[in-house]
Amino acid sequence: MDTAPPPLVDRFGRVHTDLRVSLTDRCNLRCTYCMPAEGLNWLPKAEVLSDDEVVRLVRIAVRRLGITSVRLTGGEPLLRRGLPALVARLTELGPEVSLTTNGIGLARTAVALQQAGLHRVNVSLDTLRADRYAEITRRDRIADVLAGLAAAQAAGLAPVKVNAVPVRGVNDDEIVDLVEFAARHGYRMRFIESMPLDAQGAWDRDKMITADELLEILGARWDLVPVGRHGNAPAEEWRIAGTDTVIGVIASVTRPFCGGCDRVRLTADGQLRNCLFATTESDLRALLRGAAEDSAIEAAWRRTIARKGPGHDINSADFVQPDRPMSAIGG
């Protein structure tokens, strides 16, 4: 009879069961709040983990470290060639596997991903206006995103979650419209406070729509019933009274949830991060390619989590923005 592995626990007693795996740092959008118009210096292919390397690390995470949930991220993970085959290999290991995407390639891949065992998707969509979408992302692709959402829903990748980052003077006038859109189509709407993870270092706290502001806007339109937070999930949720519509708010800046954080992140080039805002990383790729035993990789992983701090310092004068932007870290 198999026994459960010792938990992946830090010095504050937080047990880590959620692994975010970035499959690429590349993206087919150029969102103004994420990167410059010309894009970034992408990782050379040789530095990106192969499918076999990703599978081995996830296998170690599941069987030796107690990871139960794996979220595939990017960049844009749908740019990864052969993604359904990789998803199938990961789901065979036993964890729940989900995907965060900009949705552009989802219409043509949703069925294959569902058949491979993918459980659900989160799709980024900051506006319903085609002109505004093109302005924010520097690409005229909103029709592809809407088609991708519908395809994911039809394929059974539910609940389909729609993620939006409201920014003052950019799209904050669409908060109610986005909720109504999601409710109409059976999606689950989530709003995320903007965070200092852009490549340009141009994040402006004054342009961030806070959780309190969001709830004031939504509360003026609907009667909101608190649902709370499911386990260690990052989103606080509210249900519109008399309906099944649930709205989530991820307030990483103004309502940090670091005390219950159960996440660890693996970048596309095999660097392990114990926090989204970490300024140091552990090189698991070097261990993989140096013929290290699984036990050595497990030990390195546990040391990294043991060093995890109590929380991020966004609201402190001592905060230092990570060298890597969100597109390189993985969401």
C-alpha cells in the first residue's frame, strides 16, 4: 500500500500542494501592462525545459512532495507545441491539471485538451470592446478569445473562468459589463488587482482598482452575498443574490493572502520560485541535466520552500520588484 509523502511545508507551517508550471515565456500579445510593444528577449529553446523534463519534475512533485494541483501557465502556454500530449502525460500522474491562457488558440485546442484530461481553464479578458482590446493588447484578436471561451465551455472545461485586471482610466468602466457577460454565458468572472510585475517597471499604484473599489461598484448594481474563500484559493468570492452567478476578487496587493499560500512556481527554464514576488530562484534544470537523482531534486525543492518568507512586501518601503516580469515567471 502506497503511503503519502511527507508534506512540502515551510517554516511557517504552510503546506504546499499547488504547482504553477510555466511552459514558455513567449506570448502572442503585447499587453501594455505586461511588456513593451516590441516584446522581450525570449528564452533560447535550449534553455526551456523539454516535455520529458517537465514530466519528471511534476512526477517528483506529485509522488515525493504531495503536490495535488498543477496549473500550466506562460507566457502563453497554448504556444507550446504538442501541448495536448504533454497534458495527457501530466494527468496520468494523478494531479488536477488546469490552464491559464489568453484564449487566442483555445478554439482549435479545447477539445483536444479536454480529451487529454485537462480539467478547466482560466482565460484573460480585460475588455469586451474590440477597439479597446486592440489598444490594450496591441493585437486585434478579441474575436479569437470569445470563440475560445465558447469552445472551452462546449468542451466541458468548466467552470470557465474569465480573468480581468481593471485599471483606472483604461477599462474600469466595464466592470459591471464584464460580470453581465460572464453570467450570460455561464462563465465565472474574476477580477485581479494589478501587480508590480510588468517588464517596464511602470506599475502605478494609483491606477490600480482596489478590491474595496470593485466591491463598491458591484455592490451598487447587485446585492452581493459573501461566499468566502475555498481553502487556500487566492480569490475571495461573492454570489449575486438570487442567482448562481459568482464573482471572484483576487486582491494580492490590498488584501494579501500570503498566510494561507500553498503555491510554488516553476519557470519555463526550470527555476523554482517559492513566491510570485521572490527575488531568488533555485536551479532545478541544472540538477536535471546534471544527472541528479530524484532524491537530490526533492531535497533542493524542500530547501527552497523552507526558505519561503512570511509574505510579499508590496506594501513596504523595502519592496523590490522581481527581475523577471510576469510573462517570464508564469501566473
